[in-house]
Amino acid sequence: MKLKRKDLLSIEELSVEEISFIIETARSFKRVNERDIKKVPTLRGKTVINLFYEPSTRTRTSFEIAAKRMSADAINISVSQSSVKKGETLKDTALNLEAMRPDCIVLRHASSGAPAMLAELLDCSVINAGDGMHEHPSQALLDMMTVLERFDSLEGLNITIVGDVSHSRVARSNIYGFNKLGANVTLCGPPTMIPHGIEEMGATVEYDLDRAIRGADVIMMLRIQLERDRVPLFPTAREYADRYGLNLKRLKGAKEGLLILHPGPINRGVEISPEVADGPYSLLIDQVTNGLAVRMALFYILIGGPSESEHEAEEPDSNGKERGTA
Amino acid sequence: MKLKSLIRTEKREAPPDEEHGYKMKRLVVKGARVLDPATGLDAKLNIIAMGGRFASIRPPHEDDNYEGAEWDVVEAEGLLVVPGLIDIHTHLREPGFEYKEDIESGAKAAAAGGFTTILCMANTEPVNDSASVTRLITKRAAAVSPIKVLPIGALTKGLEGRALSEMGELKDAGCVAFSDDGMPVKDPAIMRRALEYSTSLNLPVISHAEEPALTGGGVMNEGVVSTRMGLKGIPNASEDVMVARDIALAELTGARLHIAHVSTRGAVDLIRAAKARGAKVTCEAAPHHLTLDHGAVVGYDTFAKMSPPLRAEEDIAALHAALKDGTIDAIATDHAPHSSIEKDVEFDAAANGIVGLETALGLTLGLVGDGIISLAQAVTLLTSGPARAMGINSGTLKIGASADMTIIDPDMEWVVEPEKFLSKSRNTPYGGRAMKGRAIRTIVGGETVYEMSAEG
């Protein structure tokens, strides 16, 4: 099987078969990472550019190592938002990079839809490494992979996502992914963090964390941004930790064998207490390990084909809408 | 069908007459259905203009004789003639942003859209907050515009919302209304003073009703679509609270308040109630808010980014109801030309607004075709409605008035081709849309300023 797309822009656009295929492929690459010699020659001669418009350590490193383990040449470009203001446009940057014939551009950008714009513009593959508040598909894939290591299937599992869903691309990707694989998704947080109409994406909203924990098989805690808005989303970090933080006392009401995920980086003592983060149910480290495997799989699937002309003939991304020539 | 537009701006000489020197120029538009809802006219009539003014509007008669060199005869059998269309909300970008549009290109685009009079907003560079800028616009328009261009002066200096502009001087220079359009007037005390002051000039104040703190960096309507797309939303309340504020201030001061581009069900309810109380409040809606909902943004199409944003279906339904019951006085384009520099970027970074002059009539006639409003209502909303809202003495076929009229082929089917726009900009979400009904000739002061010719 091969993906019928040149880009990975969102989980929304993926079919269940595609998701399963990516995770299956990632499993085999995970074994590569456990070997003594962790490098395979699969993508020798391919070039990957990590184009990051937002600061990131974890995701960027993960994509970089993934490319290198596959023997691709990986180049990192970090652009600070301030230099963008006076510098060239995203479109011009992308066209310049494409002129150097990369096989894949991994883009992180603060504006939702920026990867879709690039994908429409460029012949090379584009992987969305997080766009604004929209999606972070590789994160959701690694989350699904991590849960599937503990459960045979996601069918009927109760998964609770806690925190600032409103600003979270991780939450959006996971709502799509978990739903597609048959899980029941509950969202929890103060109403200021639960956006308008989110239920229509396939989720139940529960404002009370104790109730949201009860019956959950998996809890995903989202990172709380302590200074995000001009108008804060909650009164104080103390009150947030008290009402929406995960601690051992709260977990007394939880199901046996509960799993805890967090996309990182964590705020210890705010959304998650140290005892829980380091505790036996926590899969935080597994997530990082699987993240590497998922990204290797994505490179393999998107650019590992015999020739690059192959995907040029394919349909452009289904996310990109036709627009006038401005 | 390929369409080619012809623009004639040069004045044609009247034929010489040996006995009387120059004979007065005469125009007859023959055999059209003449529809002027303001006067209740709807019949097959001949319209005769002399010296650029309406001379007579009467049923065709067998004794009619329009032969002679002085007659300009327009055969209009099967066509519709209405008073010249009026757009009270455009951005012509001159001075300052001529790469997007200038007075000449904007006015020509307007003529091609059937408009004979347009009002242009003050957010130029420099801002139209002084008589010298107003005069520059009117002089330039007199030289290059085939149609009437009436400037709107800034309400506050530099559109900054701090100090009132010299509204009296602006009026004397030719401004017909005041607005900080694009920038809401944040401080309610400034808005109160501006409204109060405007009453002595008896000109309307146009409010871009938006509470900036509630918009707070939003880039599209707040709702299901913004949630899915991960774009920051602008709630309806951002418009509603400002409309409520400005109505209260208009009632306090007795000023004439006009609400620009209403987009929410809450806003039309507030305006309807204010009108029922007798407040001097009028409002307009833009064609895009009547025909597109926030779903148009899917795919991060920056041509669907505007302020106020495209709203939900329920809002469109409320706007349609308000068109029907007369709460909305005018359809106005908010013609906002932008180049690829502003639009071919990330959605968050893209400028607000679309061009509208060359699609407004087609979209409005589409509302008629869909049974939402009657043809007479559509014509009112583009002629006497906006004229009354702004206090402009036009928008109807009055004997003795400037012979401004628009000849429409109501059955012409055409497709929007942005690359053929006369506007310098192409930022429209309607590219490729099928339309029915189009202005085929625009006449200002008895002169044809636009004529569409069909080429097979």
C-alpha cells in the first residue's frame, strides 16, 4: 500500500486504512531504533528540509534524527517570527528552497493553513509539523501508536483530553484520529478553553475533571501556556492546578490500568503533578520514542518511493482548495 | 461567450447646427422596461434626456421621431432600465495605494458594474481627513472618472479615533459623509462627540461597528468552521455590542447614523428595533455577506477573508429577512482591492476584503432569482435606498435631474472572470461563478460611459 497523497497535512484528511498503514510501518522502524546500528540506507540521496517558524526542540530533533536514521540529508532552518516581518514571504522562501530540489519540507508555522499553502505551491512533499491551532498530525499518529501498544484496538476506548483544547493543534489532530479509530473522546477544561462547536468534530465536553477521569482508559493532558492571551483563560496557575491538574489524589477515582499521555513539554505542578508524570501509568517517554518511528515511517511512505516523478502525477492534497490567481 | 468592455470617457461633440449654433444633445432609450421603485414606475417607456438631464419619460407613440444627427438612440427592447446604481461603500486606494486601485480604474470598474455614483472611503495615504486630500480626490475624479465619485471624509484625524477631523471644512470641500471605516472608533466619548458635531452639518456618520477587544486578533467568524480550521474567531458579539453602542449614541445625540456592512442577526435585530423607535439609523449589507457563509474559508482561501467576516447560515437568513422587510436600506460593495502582496500569504497575515464593484449587481439579481427579494426591492437597494441613507439627491428617474441610468440585460448569463475585471485587483471569491443579469450600458448625464459588447 502507498498513500494516495504527496503531503501529510492533517489527520482529518486521512482514512482509517492510511492511519493504520502509517502506524504499522512505524512499528517496523521502531525496531530499527532498537538495533546497535540504527541507520538504514533507504533514503540515501534524498533531502529533507526542516523549516521551523516556531521554536521547537522535541519535534524538530525528532524529524531530524528520523531523516538521518533513514540516511537522508537533513537540513534545519529556524526562522524567527521577528525576522519574517522584514524578510521574504513564506511563499518566496518555499520557492527558493524548492529550487534546491528537496524531496520533503517539514514545516512548522504559527499560521493555520501554512503547510496547505506550501503543499499547493510545491512539487515536493510537505509534512505539517504543527500549524497554528489547526493540526499536528505526526503527534496524533505517535499518540495513537502509543495507545495501540497497550490496547489491541481503540474501538470503544474512552479517551479524555484535558486542557486548552481551544489553542491546541494536538487536540484537534487527536480528536480526528481517535474518532476515526473508534474511540470515544471527551474534552475537559474550563469553558474558556473549549471552543465553539467542538462537539461537532466528534467529542463530548465535560467541565468537571473528576467526572472526566471516571471511566477513562486514556487521559491526555495538554500543556498549559501560562502567558498566552492578553485576556487570560483562567485566574491563576494555582487555581488551574487545583481544578484541572492531574495528581495522585484525583487518580483514585480512575479506572485500573489508566494510561496517561502528554505531548510535552510538561509544566510540572500545573497540568500534571510530578508523581503522575513520573508514575507507572505515564507513557510520556514512550511517546517520544514512538514519535521518532512515526516520522521515519512518514518519510519512508512519502518520499521513499522509487522515483520522485511518481508522486508528481498524483492528485494534489484534498485540503487545498482551488483559488484564483492573485 | 467572450465579453469585451468598452469604456468611453471622452465627451462627444454635439452636431453643429447652422441656425442655432450648437443644438442640445438628445438621448432616447427606446422600448425598455423602465423600473424606478422610488416613483412607482414600472412600464415599457421611452426615456428622453436633453442636455444631460431627464427631459421626459413616456410611453412610445407612433408619432415619435428620433431621427436627426442630434439624437443618440439606444434601442433597449427586452432590456431593463433603472436609475443609475449607487455604491455608498468603496475603497479607491488613491492617494497612496495606487498599485491596488486608483480613482480611474476603480471608477471604470464601477461603471462596468452598472454604477453611476460611488462613495469612497477615507482610508487612503494620506488619510482623507483634510480638505486638501478631499480636493485632490474630487479633482482627480473630475479628470479621469466616467462616473460620479463622492468622497467620505475621515471622522477622526488619521482614523486614529482620538481627535475629530475638521468635518465642516471636509463638507465644504465635497465630503458627503464621515467615517473611520476599517477602524472602529474605540472610545465611546469620541464617538459621541463626533455624532453630536455632525448634526450641525446634517451629514451621516458611517460606523464600522466592531469592538476591537472582542475581535482580538480574530481572522474569521467564530464558530464550527474556525474551530475545525484552528483559526482565531471573531464572535458576532464583536459587531453586536458596537451596533448597540452606536445606536444608543445616535439616539442620545440625534445624529444620522449609518451602520456599514451589517453581518450578524443580532445587528439587524438592533437596527430594526431602533428604526421602530424612530432613531435616525440606516444600514447597508455587502453582497458577500448575503451570498457566502464562513464555509467559504475552508482551504484557507484568503479571498474569503474580510471584515466583518463571512458569518453563519443563520446570519445570512437574518440578513435576507432584513432585506425583505426594509431594515437594510442599501446593498453596498465594500469594494476593497488588494494585490497578491496582501492576499498570496498565510491566512493569518492576509489583508481583509474583496473587490465587489463588478459582481454586486449580478449577485443582487441572484437574490431575486432565488426568490429572496423582488426585482423592485433589488433596484431600491442599489439606487434610492443608498441615496436616501446618504442624503444624496439621486437614485431615481426625476425630470430635470442628471440623466444617470443603468441598462440591464436581466437574462444574460455570464461567468465571473476576474482576469477581465477593469479593477486593478482580482481578489474575489466569486471567480468562475455563474451569474444571470448584467449591466450592459451605463449612462451618466446622458452620456454612455460603459458599454458591453458581446463577441462570439
